[in-house]
Amino acid sequence: MKAILYLFFTLSLLFNLRLLSKKTIEIKSDQVPYALSNLHINQNTYAFMDPTIKSIRQLRVAQGYGDPTYKNFRPFANYRIYGFSGYVMSTITRQTIADEAIGLFLYPAPYVADNNGKDINAHAKTLIGGAEALIGFFFNPFQGYFQNIYSIIEFSFTGTNAFNDYCATMRNFFGEITWARGSFLFGQYYHPLFLKECFPRTVNGNQGSPFETNCLAPQIRVTHLFRPVEVTFTMLSQSYWASWGLPQDFVIFGINLSNFEDSNIFIRDAIVPNMNINVKYLVGKSYYGFSFDYLRLFPTLLSSKNFKSNEYVNSISGEIFAHNVFSKGEINIKAIYSQNGSNQLMISGFAVKNVNPITAINSYIPTACVAVWLDCFYLFKKRDIEIGLFTGWTKNLGALSRVYIDPETNQPIVYSEENNISANLDHAARLSIRFVYAKESFRCGLELEYDKADFGLTLNSYAQPINITPVNAFSYIFSIDYVY
């Protein structure tokens, strides 16, 4: 990485010496591609940039994850630093289930009774996250020569959240080569099931989870435009957004080979990468389409009786989506079918289907869920004020066939998101309304949110929750950001 950055800066310096004498080239409006024209900005501002570069769209996502009210983009040449820093405060009327990858809550915690039958989790809490920040570096050292090559590296800094205090995380770090009708991306970036224009633009940093897929993953991605259809093929692995699986604890030749419950070792040992194909039909600034995803995991190398296992679990996921852009707002809709989607913060996973009584080698089957959500917003007062609405619903479908019942617990063995808690989540729903004010580099937002979750005390033979107990929670989220 150091060698690559050194090469970028060296070439940047050499080419800049000649760029000082180059004249600006005017770009005609009909030459600006979809990626750039979708931003409602003055296209002539970026006249000196190659119109096929998609970096502006990347920056738009990075600066508040696609906040459409922020429009103070300044032109840049070979490199620039961008990001935001801010403050977030939220109060929720109930304890919550959170995820370490995002450090934010997903849904209300289930009912847990004390000795007097009182609900332990029926207690409010307030979280103040100071020093919330993101910083990104954009590199285009061949500006004026090979303008279709660029790189982005991003870091996020968290003051306090549900898991950590004052930590830094690498987010997007990738390079991209673009051409007139396509691009080739390599590095860590959003999973293709997460669309960088069509997602919940909530003030809540969980971005609609667990109703929306939410994941960053190392990948290689090829996109080509067969106008008006855009097709993307991606091969991926997993990073710290990883699948949940079997906890193991065994030692060979004095070496501890333990697997953690949340680990990317399950996809590494599967040999075959996660594969995705995404198809969009472009209609002006809007698009409509679908996506299919294949994931294979290898849950364990060794059974509890010390026999080598060769059992995989294969899963298929898909989604259909609609990204509708209007002059002063958007309406985004998505329907998702997810198998084994714990790395995407969905409530699906996988279960033990059968156990060999002699070798204790397990076979596996994925569990599934469905989710639908709608997010819309309207801009007024010279686009400085946004009013938005989000609503989402997800349902646990369990497995397609009967699963193994553990004789000790008389329950299925299921591995799913956040310590397997989502295996008992029958369904969840959310409704929120938000108000956002953005002026130049200043942005603040307030969101009022209602969550409902129904948990099953037990699971049936299809790994579906039964004996349902509902819980609900109300929360507000307030944020202030300075964007640069």
C-alpha cells in the first residue's frame, strides 16, 4: 500500500508540472454521462474533468452517504481530501440489539423477565456519539493524460457507540478504471446488493438495517452499459461485515484453530467467491432493475468427534428495486429475498439440517427472510430543507425443509446475525420521519422513529419462530455535521 501511494504521489507531481500550462476543455451537456448528470449540479463546474469519471458520485455517497441536500462540491484536480465530522445523539425507550460492524442498533431487544416477571429490557437509554467523522482521500494522479483512472481511500472515526470507544475503521478503499460505457473497480466497496443511489437516507446511521442490505466487501466489479441497460458483475469476499457461523475450539499440534462466530473464514474456506449480477434499466435520472446473489460458506473443517468435514452451505438472494428521481425529491423502493444474509445485517442465516450419528459431521441448509422498504423525501426552500419518510418490514421465513433438532435443547441449531438472536425474530417493522437542514457545509437532522419487533420464544422444525412475544420502542436521533 505504501509503495502504491508513493507511486501515485510521484506521478502526480510529474504530471502536475505539465498541467500548469494546459487549458481547460469545455464539456458539452450531452457528453456528461448518467453518473455525473444525476447530481443536479452545474455541469460546467467540472469542465476540466473527464466526463466518464464517476468520482463525483462516489464523493456524494461518502459525504453523508448520499445526502441529496449537500451540493457544495468544489472542483478538484489530481487529489483532494473530503469528509465530514459531527455529533449524534439518540434516545430510545428500550434496550436494543446492535451490530458491531456499524456500532448502531438494529431492532428492540426481546422480552426477558426477571424473577418478578418484569421485562428487564424495558428500560430507556441515551447514546451520545462524539467525534463522529469520516475522512476520504481522492487520487487521480494522471489528470490530463489517463483521466479514467482514480482511487479513493476512506477512514471513519467513532467517538462512542454500542461496542467501541474512539476507534478508526477503513471503509471504502478502491481503484477504478472507467471508459465510455463501463468501468472496472477493484478493492473494498459497497456490496452490489446495496445501491449507492437507492437506499434509505435516514438520519439514523444504520441506513435502514435490518430491512436494507448493509455491507462493505473486498471485490472486483465490471460494469458495462448496453444503453439503456446497465449490467454489473461482481466477485466478492468478506471483511469485518462477515457471516455468522459455528463457534469452534480445537487444537492441532499445539496450534489453536478456533473459528469465531462472526468471521470471514467461512467464505475463505468455501473456495468459491460470493458472486452477484445486477441489471438496471435507465430512464433519465431514474432506474429500475433486479439483482441476484450467490453465496457459499464452509462452516467447519472438523466435526466434534474429530472427523474431517466437506459440507458446504449454498444460498441464493435477490432483490428488485425502483429509484425514482424528481425535480425536488426521490422515491426509492426495494423488495429483498435473502438467504444466509447475516453479513448483510439481514435476519437470515443457516441451520444444521442433519447430523451423522457416527462422525458427528453436519449438513446445512440456509434460512431465509424477505424485506420490503420505501424511502422518500422532498426538498424545498431552495433545496436547503428536506422532509423524508422511511418505512420497512421484514419477515423470517425459516428453512425450506425440516432441520435437525438438538436432543439436549429440543430446538434447531441456527446461526444468524448478532449472536443468533435474529433466528428468534419472527418479523420487524419500522416507521420514521426526518427533517434535515443543509446550508453550504453545515448539515443537521432530526429523525423520529418507531420500531416494532416480534420474537419467538422457541423455533419449530423449520427454524421458524413460534410462541410470539411483541416488543416496541420509540426513539429520536439528532445529528449535526460539518461537511468538507
